[in-house]
Amino acid sequence: MTDLDIAEVAHRAGVPASTLRFYEEKGLIASTGRRGLRRQYDPGVLERLALIALGRTAGFSLDEIAQMFAPDGQPRIDRRMLSAKADELDRRIRELGVLRDSLRHAAACPAPSHLECGTFRRLIDAAASGGVATPGRRVPGRR
């Protein structure tokens, strides 16, 4: 199969060409050369981009994803790292479930004011003490 140019890879992978250039700069992907000013890629880059997208969706950093590839570009995925990420996701899902339930309670709570609702007050107290994680923010004392 012939090489794909950057526009075709961007289209098929569903990412902007700037992302491809950034990934190349970070060493996550490599072009095979250029045709004129346009970068060319081996068709196998699409599978690699799918693995990168999957890793990003799971919450891995680009540096962590880079470690999941051997120098020859083949996947070299650390199963312990996958297991640790799954555990992290389980914790986050539990936290989000508690948050969802608290918000649903607050939406239907008969208290005259949300600040008079014990459940809502506990949610506020947890948020004030760092007990409610926000996306991209780690809860103190947790990994």
C-alpha cells in the first residue's frame, strides 16, 4: 500500500494535521518523508493513532503513551500500568457516581435553600476539603 499524505491521515484518524505534527514532534509517530511540502505516512500510522486515541481516552498522558511503544514502533504495553489505570478509573467512576447522586438529590431536595440541605452541605464540605476530585485534579493523598 502506498504512503498517505498528512491530509489523508488527518481525515481518516479524525484529528487535525497540527496534532499529527505535534505527535511527530513528541516522537509518537514518524513520517516516511515528504512529497513536496506535505508529510507522508505509512498506512500503519492509522493503527498507531488509534492506540494513542485509546490511551488518551483512558487518561494516559502522551509521555505514558510513548512508553507503550518499543523503539521499533511496535506496541509494548505494560499490563501493570493498564491495571493501575483501570483501578484509577474505578475510583473516579465511584466519585462521579456520588457526585451525580448528590446533584440529583439537590435538584429535587425539598429544603427551602440548598444551603439548608444536609446532603448538599456535605457535598460542599467535601469539595472545600479537596474530597471531590475535578477532572485533571488529583485528590490530595490519592494516587
